[in-house]
Amino acid sequence: MTNKVCVLGAGSTKYGKLNESIIEISLNASKDAIESAGITPKDIQAGYISNVFGVADKQVHMAPVIMSNLGIPHVPGLTIESAC
């Protein structure tokens, strides 16, 4: 048996020096992705968060933090380091 996976939406941040924390920036991008997909957080079955240098903001496990901030802490989240 196979499960079908689909990406319904994506969100991104502005580029440059921003005044928000990496968590706030990532949460805003996540909310944009949810809105572009036309779904609610309760529809999400897994989250994949990609960022660079989360450790600089003392947060290396971004995905679980974002999932919790979206009100879905029980949903699995995977953080992907994006450094070159």
C-alpha cells in the first residue's frame, strides 16, 4: 500500500536583515503557506521547515516549535538545514 503525498502551498520570508526572531519569521512563512493552500493547520499531517543557522537564534529544532505555535504540537515536524 502506498500513501499519496502532496504539497499544497509554500511560504517564504523576505530576504535581508529582519527585526523578528527566526521563529517569528518562520511562523509567518508557515501561515502564508497554509493560506496559499486554502487549508487550516488542523489539515496538516506533517510539516517540513527549512532554514539556515537556527542555532544562531538558539533554536535548532524549528519544525516542532512551528507546529506547536500553529496549535498542532502532535503533528510530526522535520527541520531541514539549508546551509550550502
